[in-house]
Amino acid sequence: MMENEGQRFRFSEAPVWDWQRAYYEQKGLKAWTDNQVPQYITSNPMIATAYAEMIFGFLQDLATKGKTTETVTILELGAGVGRLAFQILIKLCELRDYAATELPSFRYIMTDLASDNVFGWKNHPSMQSFIQQGLLDFAQFDAMHDTELNLTVASTVIRPGELKQPLLIIANYFFDSIPQELIYVGEGKIYECDVMISNADSSSNLQPVERLENMQLSYAYRPAPEYSADTYPYRDVISLYQEELEDSHILFPAAGLACLDRLETLSQSGYVLITADKGDHRLDNWKFAEPPEFVLHGSFSLTANYHAIQHVLEQRGAYACFTSHHYKDLNIGCMLMVKEPMSYVNTRLAYLREVERFGPDDFFSIKEWFDHQVSRMELKQLLPFWRLGRYDAEFLIHSAQRISDLLPDASDEEMLDIQHGIHMMWSSYYSMEQMGDIAFLSGQLMNEMAMYEDAKHFLELSLQADGLKHNPAVLYDLAVCCYELELEEEALDYTRKVLAMDPDHEEAHSLLQSFES
């Protein structure tokens, strides 16, 4: 790319990373709940189940080795809105209880840079049960500098060397969101790619998201012999790039690798990394790579260099699992940086079952197609897909109207399966702003199936979620449920509330007349 006028920075030191950091600190959890930063693809029940299966396999492997007395720490980096952690804990506890076998205890620690996020998780209603059981804790963690974990619930500090069990690290959309180096390989030489930024005046009053949207980038190249020096810690992988690549721009995760090195010191027994990102682990995918594309979504994301991470860790004795097929949207890896990694058979088998054979990336591709096919599908296709997605609430949002249309011809068995699916969905639902809408959809379907007690329960949940902004449609459905359940006083009360809000509501007038007659 040609140079243009603007300030010049080393890529990893460019202000874009400060803007990214400021964005998350300003927005807090709203970065995800306002649908600016993508979260569904790495937070749905399908990926949570895959992760829980791998973690459960890891616990089984430790039990096989006789390591059951010490607690296993599960550390999520950049835990976002918190939905993934909640879903993993739901699924992991289900597996533990179902297996009813001796396993080491575990605790899940959610971390983020923004203190407001930590506060938000700690006070989230869906998290309270896990906090009370001692299964969940939180820590503010700066991936660029911190060397210990200050737990907010336990009020303790995890310092280097204090963990006896291997640390299990979860890192989704992490390595692409922290500073990376940008190097260029050409004619067997390594160059540093400096970034030139214009139209984003640092002295202006623009918000971080506005600066990212307005910036214009170009690149300048300079020789960088330091990457080939014997003292450079990742010299081996750089040498490989010199030998195998040509005319290629490489995002290099030096900060991510340094973070893993600092986290490794917390445990006496190494770590296991489960990670998902838009990132390539094959060297061929970095051949003739163009300069990085900034994908903007409030903040920004780049591409994670899983090849470099895998190469560095394997050189140190790790075993890495990535799929043999090519990913479409989300590349999921499991890297065992532990002694005798091949002996962790159950962990590797879980990856084989839950990711390699058919995994979250495959499911997401099918779901994108499914969302456009709902109006053509029958219950015999809709219900199995819902089970495949582990009774995801997103399914109900997209499918409720179609299910409602099909109910008149549904069999008793199909209606019982819908009822079961709604209860399964709700048992693992992470409370978010959509809670009232999903409860209403559930109540409506139960009402249409004449399952009035269940309908009343979900409609009341919807009413509670709406606070003072009562919806006449919810109130009317509640009136009908109470009428069918012969709860006359409640039915009258709800009917009168409907008419107070909507005096022309014909169905409510008819219901009131039926009481009077």
C-alpha cells in the first residue's frame, strides 16, 4: 500500500488499541447487549456444550491420574457479556451430576479489563447460584501486564506457582483483540510494518468508535533484523516464515504469547487452552496475505495467528488440536501445554466428538441457512434442529410464529416435545434484555397448546421483566389462562387492566361479558 500523510506508529503501539480499550471501558456490558460487538457465535449453547465436554474430559483425565484433591481453575479471558460462562457452568454441572463419579472440584473465574464488567457479572441474577456454590468468581485482568489474579468474591489472590492443577484457559475473540505485531516477509527478509493513521485527530472530541470509523490507514516498511536475532524468543517461527512465505503480511501475536507465558507461571503443572477466533492455523493461509482488514463493530477485530501460537507451543512440548477441515466463521482449537499431553485422552476425545466431527462453526453455518428456511419447515425438522442447538433461545425467537402456525395439526407427542424444549431452554437461559419477549413467546405457545399452568407461569415472568410497562397482549393472555384455570378473581383483574389500557380491546370486552353473564 502507498504511504499517505498521517502519524506513523509501530503497529502494536498504534492508538487504535487505546481506542479499542477505551471503547470497552466506556460501553461495559452494553457493548454486547446493544448488539454492537458480536457475541452469539461464541456464546450459544452449542459452543458452551462443546467447551463443557472438553472441560469434563479434562477433569476425567486428572481423576485418572489420581489428581482429585486440588481444585481446577477455569479462567476465561475477556468474558464479554457473561453468557458463555453461564452456559458452560450449566452444562458442566449437568455432566458432573450425571456421571456421579469422583472428579476434582472446579471453579470458574471470569476476567475482563473493564471493572464495570466485573461488577456487572457479580451482580447479575443468573450468576448468583454459582457464586453461592463457590463455583464462580471474578477478576479484573489486564492481559498486557498482570501477573496475578485478584478474586473479588473470595477476596484472595492467585499468585505465580500457587495452583497445583493445570490451569484451563478459555480465550474467545481474545488474541485478535489485543495488540499484535505486523511484519512483512519479502525476498527472504523480515520487515516491520508501521501503520500510518490519518483523519483521526487525537486532539478532537471524537468518541473511540468515531475515531475508528473515520481513520484511514496505510503502511510503511522498514527492515527489522531484531526478529531474526538469536535473542528473539520466537525466532524459530520467524525463520519458518522467512523460508516458506513471500510477499506476506503477518499479524504476530507476541502480546498474546507473552500473556500465556505469564498465566503459565500461575500453575505448577502447565495449562490447557481452549480458544475460538477468526484465525488461521495453517501456514498456507498466510501466504501472500494482504495488509490486515479492520472489521468494525463498535470496536474492531482482526485475524488471530493461530499458526504462530500452535508452532511456539508445540516447540515447547504442547499438543494442539485443530480441525482437519477448513473453518468458515470460527476456528476452535484446544492446546495442551502439559506434561505428557497425549495422556489426556478424554480431553482429546471430547475435541474429536464436539469440534472435529461436527462443531460450533458447522452449526453456525447451518443456523444461518436455517433462519431463512423457517417458514418452509415442519415440526419434524424444527424440533430436531432445536435439540441440535441445545434448546437455544435464539431458535424460539426465529421460530415461534412458524411453530404457532403448525400447532393446529401438531400431534400430542410434538406438543409435549415443545413443552419440554421450552422448559429446557428456560432452565439454562441467561437473563438479558430479551427476557420479557422470550417469556411472552413461551407463554403464548403454552397457551395455544392449552397448557395453561405453564402458560401462566411464563406470562407472569414476562410481566415481571417488563416492570411498569405492562403489555396489554400479555395481560389479556394471562386473563385467558386464569379463566381456563377457573381463577376468576385473577382473570377479572387482568381483564380490567387490559381495558384500562385499551378500552377498545374487543376480546377483553367479550371475556368480561362472559363473567357478567
